[in-house]
Amino acid sequence: MQRTAALMLTLAASLGACSRATTVESSGGEVATPTPVNANSLPSGSVVTVSLDQQVGTKASKVGDTFSATVVDPIVAGNGQTVVPAGAKVYGKVTGLQDSNNAGQKAAIRLDFEKININGVERPFEAKITATQLQTQG
């Protein structure tokens, strides 16, 4: 059975010199997504929804393969400026695979994000996948 990550990935993202993405939680245990103050930065913990530009899966992909994804929804700062426009490109690599040969066994793929291109300017980009919509092919 082949599991292919397609459609949408929701990322907890950070740009530039920020080290790791974080999730911000309120005292009630609800997740609060930070809103950028202006278009100069994307706070750690920001959520970016992207759509993969090609199939990525445990059968079709191998470690080291590169991939790209397109930002679906723009991220707008509190002052109304667009920080990350819809259509921006995110780039990364497949860094781990665990195939599944039967229906009861889980398959897994690890994707690492490396850079984002915003209006023609590439910047370092680190993110972790926090939610997916998967298509399973078998």
C-alpha cells in the first residue's frame, strides 16, 4: 500500500535566524496562532498552509529527493501588510522513509523544509508538519 502526502500540509513555521518552530498555547489549553506585527518577519509558531506541487510517497520517493509546495492562504500582519503571499514557494527534501508492505503496518515519510521564496527572494525556512490531509494509494 502506498501512502502519498498530497493536498495540504499545515506548518508551524519560522523564517530566517529563528531556530525551531513552536506552538503557542493559551492558559485554557487552546492553540493561539501568533499574528505577525508587520511584513518584515514571520513569528515562530505561525501556521502556513501549503499544497505539495508533486506526489511524495513511500513508494515513489527516496531519501534526498527534493520537493516544492505552494502556499495556499496568505499570511497577513496585524498592520494589513502581506508577510507571505498565497503562491509563495516552499522547498525541502525527503529525509526519511518507512515503507509499509501490508495494511496493518504504518508507513511514514519525513520531510524537512529548507527555504521559502517570497516575491522572488529566497530565505531560510524551518518548519514542522502539524497536520496533513493524506491520500492513500494501494
